[in-house]
Amino acid sequence: MSGLASALHLPVTGGFAQAKSKLDHRQYNEESALIRRVQKGDELAFREVVDRYQSKVHSVIYGILRNRNDAEDIAQQVFTKVYFSIGSFDSRSSLLTWIYKITVNECYDYLRKRRVRKLVYESDFSEEDTLHLTRSEAAVDKHPSVESDLARRDYVLKLLSRVSEEDRSLLLLKEVEGHSVEELAQRTGMNQNTIKVKLFRARQKLLKAARRLGDSPRSGAAH
Amino acid sequence: MHKPVKERLEEYLRGMREGSALADFHSHVGECERCRREVQAMEAQAGLLRVLAAPEEIEPRAGFYGRAMEAIEARRRASVWFAFLDPTIGRRLTFASLGIVLLLGSYLVFVQQEPSFEASSPVTFMAAEPASRLVGADPQQDRELVLVSLASYQE
């Protein structure tokens, strides 16, 4: 969506801007019509939404969790939530942005439940069992780059859990999805200055969280 | 972080390095160590966040829509309100509700019935249509009239 103009850092003016604006307007109208149909209970319209965004949703989940089976389960939960909540969707943000937020939140809910289940599960272990488990984990020959990737991912997820849902979505849309401030403003319905302020504050919160956790993934990932 | 840096931070983090828009940014960062350290920390942090990007676009397995609709139907069935649409449960609830309404209605009807008074009580007498109040025509009536007057007398 950023296109040639932003790649060359040229201001968007004249005919190009008008054409872009017409395209955006048409896309906006098309999306609004689709949303209205889904809100009225049109199953074909809902199918269209699923077909349009299922790959994106799966990719976002896989990026966070790195597990295809989990990606499918959580994607089902995402679209279930979309189905039951679309009646209250007010089109202030784009449909994709809204679905993206639901996806990220579902991932975090899943991670929270998994942590609780792990604690409950491990609380049933005897001291001997826990020791045995720790030793066997250490003995597994893990490739160093995979190990450090996992540690970095866990660390980032932990940092992001310290900010609000809105800040988390904004940061991921900016850094992971690669949207510009202008694109975020269009997608979220907020103005560009608001986006900049929110991003700046979110980044500061992350830095603060990182200082508390320990600045490196290794020191932060260890429980 | 100072204003010239804050204003252009997002462009810088996005990879913009040159251009007149960033002149003030670069000039300030060159002079202010605190802002420079903060920009470097945020740059490292932004790079770290990108570890959550999926290595490639993931295609769902065939039949995903069907499975998603099954999950939706399962949730709909589990929803409390759906219980009213279920024929067996709905019928029972309807009859139970009607029964309760009938009971309540009967109770209200009986409770709100007017109280019955004895024919010879002063209230009945005072409410009764005066047939002919000729004094002396009916000694019994006259006596009762006197009694009512005495009873209702207030100083």
C-alpha cells in the first residue's frame, strides 16, 4: 500500500494522490458493504471474510506461537469471535485491523492459559520427578540458533504482555506487519499525531519492562 | 526524548535515513547523548519485535471454513439463549412460565378482593343508600343512626 511514492520519499500529490484516494474510497465502500451483509447474517458474506483473511490470521498466529496445530485451533476461535462480535463492530478501524487485534489477543489468552496449565501440571510433580525432567531437558541436543530464536521470541512475548492490548496491536502492526504511520492512521481511524504519541509511549513502556526483566533475552526468558 | 527526535522517530525506525525531514533529527541526535541512547534502544527493540514475523504466509489446511463453522455452531448450541429455541426445553419452560403466571395472577386476584363487611356494621350502614330517612318511620333505623352519630362523633 505504501507504493513507489513512499519508497522514493516523494510527497503524495496531484494525480497519483487522487487515484490512490479513489482506490481507497472504493475499497472502503466495498468493505463497508461486506460488513453490513455479515451483520445482517449473510453466511456467504461471512464466508467471504473467512476466505479473505484466513491466511493472514494463520500467519500472524504462527509468527507468535510457531506451531501449526495451535494456529488452526486459535484461528477457529478468532473467526468464532468475529462471527459473534461483528454486530458491535463500528467500522472506526478497518476490518483487517480489527481481526488482527482479535488474533493477537487470542494468542495472548492461549499463552496465559498454557502457563496456568503448566503450573498446575508441574505442581503435581514430586521433587524427584521435577529433577528428572530438568535433567532430561538439558540433555536434549538443541540447535543453538533455534534455542536463541525461541528465547528471543519468549522474551518479546513477555515484554509485550506488559503493555495494553491497543499498544500491543499498534506495535505489531508497525514493526511486524511493516505499516507506516499514515497507513496505521487510515486503518485505525486515529490521526497520525495520535498514532505517533501512542507508539512512542508504548515503546517507552517496553523499554521500562525490558529494564525490569533484564535487558537481554537470556536473562528475561529464564523463569 | 526531545521534540525534534520524537517527531521523526517513526520515520527513522522505519528505515528512513536521509531527506530534509530528518535534518533536525540527525542534528539533535548528534548533539544530545540522552536522545541518542534512547533512539538506539528503541531501534534495537524494534528489531527484536520483528522476530514475531511469520517466516512465510501460512495457508490453512483444506476445509478450514467448514471446521470454523462447526466451532461456531457448537458455541451457538452451548449458548444459554439457544436453550429457548430447543423444542423440548422450550416447551417445558413455556408451560412452567404459564403456570407461574397463573399462580401469581390467582394470588393477586384473591388478595385484592374487596373485604366483606357485616350488614349491621356502622360502615355498611353509612354507605347504604338512604331509602327514606324520615325520623320515626323506622325505630330500628333511627336507633342505628343515633349510634353511628355517637360513634363517629369527634371533638
